[in-house]
Amino acid sequence: MTSPNKKQRITKSKEVTCSAPVNIAVIKYWGKRNTALLLPTNSSLSLTLNQDDLRSTTTIRASPDFVSDRIWLNGKEENINAKRLSNVLSKAKELRKEMEEKDADLEKLSEWGIYIASYNNFPTAAGLASSASGFACLTFALSQIYDLSINLSQVSMLARLGSGSACRSLFGGFVKWEMGTKDDGSDSLAIQVASETDWPGMEALILVVSDARKDTGSTEGMQLTVETSELLKHRIEKVVPQRMLDMEKAIAEKDFDSFAEITMADSNQFHAVCLDSYPPIFYLNDISKAVIKVITALNARSIHTDPSGKKKGYKVAYTFDAGPNAVLYMQREHLSEVLGVIDYLFPRKSTQKVGEYYGKAKEVLENVDKTN
Ligand code: DP6
């Protein structure tokens, strides 16, 4: 099997390594109006988490000697012809080919084979947005290896073809995904609303209630909701458009009270439309519900109503994606208090070291080299 000469036969190659973080939505994407192009039924808005804790790293190597494209996810070879993956790859190659047709001096990279290794330093498919960071990372790496002359929002459209929420992970800070109205999806893309430094001191705390794979994946779950939920129609027509405007205003004004109210209301409504689907989808478990009660009680101690009727004094906001894990957003001055309460009421089972990530993906391709 091992053939040292084979490695030497690689005449030329090009390699890039990129890493991308997850994003957690405060206005949720749930529903597609076009399942092939992954066009959503509503706009959404998220925060990109900038720590090393939740990241995907992808190494891509291209060579004219690779006879076919191949992909490894967390060290295990996966099917390169999986629909969404092949949509992303063929679109990226198509864009490269267009460039090569215009400029004869360009290397014909679109004809080379590519090996891709992607690595998550956190549980995959457990409601921790692994597809978001994974596809964001893959498409950014493709745009780099092919030197595509497109801006980040255009890269986000490519990422969207892999997984909707992935388009928002191309940017840092506060990011919205404009649902767009065109049938070809050319206006359904991500835009940065504010950078991380525009609102410094915003912290995210992730409570991993369970790292098991979820029963109902987001893709199938949201289509079930589109097909069966009356409440979803109300949400996409009457609720989300105003909420997007209110959330952007809250971010621009660094108004944490409005930010927290909208975030929690939107998480609640997202889980309500899941329950309104048939058969109903349950993502929250008893621990998730206990977290909601604790956060509500914690906020109740400091909330007061000002003369204009606005509630003020929120310390923390919860949000839950398609799984039982809670993400808490708060301003840095409340972090130690919130952490103290959470640690006291929900003692940690284990303290997990952040998984190593950079270099892991590259290592996978190096091992392939050795065994080929
Ligand atoms: C609850 O982006 O995973 O996290 O587009 O089918 O891949 P596909 O779905 P995905 O759905 C994410 C749903 C969510 C909300 C959000 O991130 O906005």
C-alpha cells in the first residue's frame, strides 16, 4: 500500500488553511422558501463568537495529480458528492473557470483535484452550529485557493449553498442575513451590521446541556415547520421584519435591555413554531427549561420600568438553537455574577479543555500523503 514514490509524483500543489468560528442567532432563521438554493423565509441576525472554543479549521490542497476530489471531516473520509458539498464545490470551480477563461496566464486550477480536511474542536451536529462554521470555513478556503475576485458577502452566498446559517459566519461581530427577494438568490447574503469593537464587552456563555446528536436536524425540522405550522406564517410576515429593525436599532444604540428582550422573545417564538409543527419538534429539555427559569428570576431582581414604560435592568439573555444547549449573552460587568449563579445551580460535570484546532486539519492531509 505504502508507496513513497507516489508522494514524489506530485508535480505541483497549492495549499491553504483557514479557520472560522460559529455564530449564534438572536433572530432565528427557520424555514426555506427554496430548498435547493437555501433561500430563507425570513431574515436573521447573529453574533459571531470570536473565541477559540468553537471553531472549524479547513485545509485544502489542490494538485493536478489528484485524480478526484476528496474530503475528510474530523479525520474520517466523507462522501464528496453529498449534495450541498458538491453544490458549493462546483460553484467555486465554475467561478474559477470563468476567471481562467478571461486570463490565459492563470493556472488551470479548476481542472485540478482537491483534497479537503476539516476539523471541528467541538461536538458536531449537537446544536452548536457546526455546519455554520464548517461551511463558512470551507467556502472561504475555496475562495482563497482559487483567488476568487469576490467580496465577503459574495463568499457568504457560496457558504449559504452549504448551510443557511453558514453565510453569517463569514463576518465577525453582529451580522444579518438579508433574506432577499430574488428567485436566483443573488440578494440573499450576509452583511456586517456592527463590528465587535462597536459594542465591546458583549460576552457569550455556552451551557452544554448535552453534546449528543440532535434527533431532528435543522434542515428537516424547519421544512416540517414550513409545511405544517400556522404560527410560522404569522412569524415571518408580522413579527420578524419589525424585530430585525428593532434589533439593529438596539445594536446601534448599545441598548442591552432591548437586545435582551428581543433575543429571548425570538428564541421563545422559534421553539413555539417547533411545537406548532406536526408532529411537534422538541429541542428544549428539562435542564434547558430550568435555565430559562433561572435567567428569568435573575433578571427579575434588577428589572424596573422607567417613566416611559420601558423595562430596564436586564443582566442576561438566553437563546436556544435546535438543541437543548443554552447560549447566554450578557455585558462583561455581569459575567462573574451570572457565571457564579449558573455554576452554583448547574455544577459542571467536567471541565473540558478547549480542543486543539489549528494544524489538525493539515495533519489529516499529511497522513493521507503518507499512506498513499
Ligand atoms: C436554529 O443553517 O443548520 O440554528 O440551512 O438547512 O443547513 P440549513 O440549516 P441551519 O439552520 C440553523 C437554524 C438555527 C437558527 C439560526 O442559526 O439562525
